[in-house]
Amino acid sequence: MDGRATVPGASGSSVARRSRPRYLRVQVYIAREFLFGFVVCFLFFFSVFFVNQILLMAEDILSKKAPLRDVLLLLVYATPSILAMAFPFAALVGALMAAGRLSSDNEMLALLASGVPAHRAFFPFVVLGLVFSLSSFVMNDVFLPLGTIEFGKLYRKLLTSTPALELKPYSVTRYRDISVVTGAASGGELDDILIFDRSGDGSSRVISARRASLSSDSATGDIILHLGEVWEQTVKNDKSDSFDWSRADEMEYRLTPRDGGIEQTSVGPRDMSSTDLAHVIAEKQKALDDRMSERGRQLLAARLRLYDDYQAALAAGLPWVNANSSLEADRSSIGSLSPPIVDHSLQVYRLELYKKYSIPFGALFFVFLAFPLGLGAKRSGRVVGFGLGMLISVLYWAFLLVGQTLGTRLEWSPFWAMWIPDALVFAAGIVFWARRRVRG
């Protein structure tokens, strides 16, 4: 009897071991379905973002006869930002398409009827959602800053070799103390150009030319304007009521992009890594705290002066009108120190820091909504899933923009401003999960 009593236990262990491969095969099958939908949607979103954000820039550069190799490198350096954005939305739509297809073809019903729990079928979605979130985060936090740095280096190189990138038709280009206004472009030349600058002695000067052609000095990196039909007017600082003027058939004028042309690229908070952002935020917060401490000391000193002057006025027995007048300066000083000190750039940096986490990890939150929502499809599961995914993507992006606007203008909490869209997606997923359990 004792030997026989052990048989059921052994049999149960054997069944448990056999159930694991069965679940594994089912999960691999579901994962492949999810991956197929993800790849299709990833290519779709990548193409949309690529056309909207990259090809327009490339077309503009190519029209200025920049080398094709450098243009392709610029595209490569700008690609990480597009990849980071494509991962979460492709995960959403791909999960909806996969769950919708399994539901419309009754495969999910068959799996549940054969004893596969719903959480086992959902497990591949969670794993792949986490993988896509981490991939998006790495693209956004590692490759995006590196690409931005290399993009800036290459663009500055292009400015010296292709000066037309710096000066465009119908535009105003500003440098430190120089403004260049350009007209139409025809035949590789700019028409009707105006230059506002200061001469060597500080006098204001206006230079106009009927036409201008561009070249560059490879040794210095300067952009050379070859001006034709030139008229120059100079106003002396000490003689504002008179001016000197001159005319010339030709003139050579040099511009230095390193002096701050508007096309210079700079690394903003969006292009920083989360570590660099946290470091900058800490420095800005320390500077703000120091300013607030100094303001507090100044305000305390001003209030003490007001108190001392008030006591002096009482001791001197001055009439109230005279005493009040003598204290006006102290009250004005306190009033000027009362408004709070606010660093709006600190709020912007905090918003960008939380956005670096909220958007990539949106892929993980999306699968919690996509799986129960996609299972509701009765027919044409992939088509319905794609349509729902596009709608949810638009709504998510709208909530993200609203949160960023409220965080910037109304000083909302940066954390909630950036994480509310993910929280809403997760809450909606919990609601759909609960509804499915009630129906079951």
C-alpha cells in the first residue's frame, strides 16, 4: 500500500513537468504572433516618423548640394529618436493586432477551453512589452545623445563646405552683432541682400547688395559673400544726425558660423541622457536654493530696517503722515523682494527627465490595455486592432502634449504631467481585465 500511495504523487509531478512544455509551446506561438504584428507596425510608425522628421530635413540639405554621403550620415545620427518613438506605439498596435487575431479566429477560446489560463497566454505580451520598453529607453537615453553630438559635428562641417546651408532665401540669419536678410534665390545666387552690422569703430552700418554668391574658406571656416552692386551706409555714434555712404560694383564680406549662427546645433534637455539631465537638474536646483536663501536674507534685512525706522519715528514723535512717508522706501524695498523666485528652465528639464522614462515604458503599459481590449474583437481582428491602436496612439499623444503644456505653463508636478498618460492606459487596462473576469 505504501508503494502504491506514492504513485499518484509521482504521476502528478510528471503531469506538472509535461504541462510546462505545453505552456511554453503556447507562449512561443503567442509571442510569434505578437512579434509579427509588432514588426509590421514598427515599420509603419518608423516610416511615418522618418518621413515627417527626417526626409524633409534631408531634402532641404540635398537641395543645397551637400554631399550625399554626409546627408546619409545625418540621417543615421538622427535615427535613434525615431526608433525610440516607434517602439512604444508599435508595441501597442502590434499587441492589439495579435490579441484581436487570436480572438477573431477563436484560438484564444480554444486555448482557454483546453486548460491554458489567461495569465499564461498574457505572459508573452508582458515579456515582450518589457523588452520593447528597455529597447526604447536605451535608444532614447544612450544612442540619442551620441547621435546628437555626432550630428552637430557633421552639420558644422557641412556649414564650412556648403555655405548655402547657413544662408537660406527669404530668411533672417543672426550672429553676435550681425543680421543678414536675404531675398529670393536663383541660379545659385541670393538676390536683394541686406547686412546690418557695426564697423571697426562701433558705428552702425547697413550694406545692401543686388546679388550675392556664396563660397567658403576651408582654412578658417568663414562663409564668404561675394556681393554685387553694393551700397553702404554708416552712421557715426557721435553724429546720429548724419551718415556716410559709398557705392561699389563688388565687395567681399565674411561671416563666421562659429560666432553664433542660428543653424548652430546645441544639446538641449531632449538630447541629453537621463544621467546628464539629473546632473543639470541638481545644479539648477542648488543655484535656485542659493538664490532663494539670499533673497530670504535680503528680505529679513529689509524688514529689520523697516522696524528700526519705525521705532526711530516713534521715538522722534513724528506725525503719522511724516512717519508714513519716511517708511515708504523700506516698504518698497520689501515689496520688490516679495515675489517668489522661479526657474522655468528647471521645470522644463524635469519634464524631459520624466518623459525619458514615461514614453519608453509606455510600451509595457500598452500591453496591459491591448491584450484584454484586443480579445473583444469578433471578426477581422488584425484590422480592428490596427484601427483601435491608431486611435489610442493619437489619444495618448494628445494627453502627453496636454500634460507637458500644463507642466510648463501651470507648473504642474513634472512627474504626474508626464506619467498621467501611462497611468490612464494602465487604469483602462485594469478595467477591461475586470470586465472580462466578470463575464467569464
